Amino acid sequence: MPSRNKSTNRRVSRRPRRAPMIEVRHSPIHGFGVFALRRIRKGTTIIEYIGERVSHEEADARYADKAEDDNHTFLFTVDARTVLDGGVGGNEARYINHGCDPNCESALAGKRVFVEAIRTIQKGEELSYDYQIQRDPDDAPNVDEIFACRCGATGCRGTMLAPPAKRRAARKPKRAPAKGGRRKRAKSKRR
Ligand SMILES: C[S@@+](CC[C@H](N)C(=O)[O-])C[C@H]1O[C@@H](n2cnc3c(N)ncnc32)[C@H](O)[C@@H]1O
Ligand SMILES: [Zn+2]
């Protein structure tokens, strides 16, 4: 049963605080990564992806001056209106690398994004989820090279981009996609 802190009259839980689940350190995949500090059970919500909420236009503007072959962003698409920029006010979640055989997935809950374990993760394992970065009709011909994956999984598909969509018979076009996922920056304005 929670008791109350006498000085603040706030509820105080008597449940002992658990040790942290994750830490950020250098990764063999890329730069920094996120690693399990203890065994994490399948289904555990590990962390929320936090960042400033901006429009797609603002997200484009923030990365517009980067070189064409620089794939690095901290952007996460929530829906057709909103992008989270983990580079501003973000937490450890922004350091989770992409994996083609991932142990986590990103899940949308309303307009919030959480990272959940999709299998049991052992202490010391690096966390990853499939970025499934969407392809665009005006992508550079070498886009898969620019977004080359170095996850090292046996079945690595070689790219952080989602597999190309299969051609379908002509149908009524769908409304604007609102699927959450990692986001490319827009095309560079530099020539
Ligand atoms: C949100 S950051 C992840 C943290 C990153 N390692 C860092 O130190 O900033 C995403 C970027 O990390 C790199 N990255 C993540 N997963 C990768 C992978 N499997 N292969 C190659 N680069 C990866 C890409 O540059 C990607 O744009
Ligand atoms: Zn891979």
C-alpha cells in the first residue's frame, strides 16, 4: 500500500525501486547503442521515445543542411502530422540502433511511442528494432547504400530501409500514410 510523504503529503510507493534496465555505451553496430543491464522479459515496455514534437516541415528544415550521404537523424515519425526529434530533449531511446533481426519493436500508443521487448533479452545484449524507414519515389539511386545496415544479423537485409513495396494492380489510392517509424531527413537543400 502506498503511504504519504509527511513533508509533501504526496503518495510514496513502498515498492523497492528496481535497478535500471538499460545503459548507453559504444556499439559495434554504430556509434552509441543501448544495452540491457539485466534480463528483460518479452513484452516489457522498456522506454518511451522522447523528443520535441515537430511538424514534418520543421523536421525537414532541421536537417536540410546535412550532406546527401549523411543518414544520421534522431527523427521518429508519429503520424502524418507529427515527428519526434530525439535530438531535442530526447532520452536514451534515441540511441537504440536498427537491427534486421531485432529484439524490440516500437509501438504507438496514441501519439506516444514506446520501445517494447519482442523476446526475452539477456543481460549485455544490445537493444535494436527495425527502423523500417519508408522509401520515397525521389530517393537517390544509391539510397540503400546511404542507409546501409551494419547490424551483423545472419539475415541482415543490408539496409535500414523497409523492403520495397510489391507492385499491386491499380487500386483506389489510400489516404496519406500515418504509420509510425524512423524517418529520413528531407533532401538536402545544398547542391
Ligand atoms: C537514432 S541514431 C542511433 C544511435 C546512433 N548509433 C548514435 O550513436 O547516434 C540512428 C542512426 O544510427 C545509425 N545506425 C543505427 N543503426 C544502424 C545500423 N544497423 N547500421 C548502420 N548504421 C546504423 C544510422 O546513422 C542512423 O541514422
Ligand atoms: Zn541489418
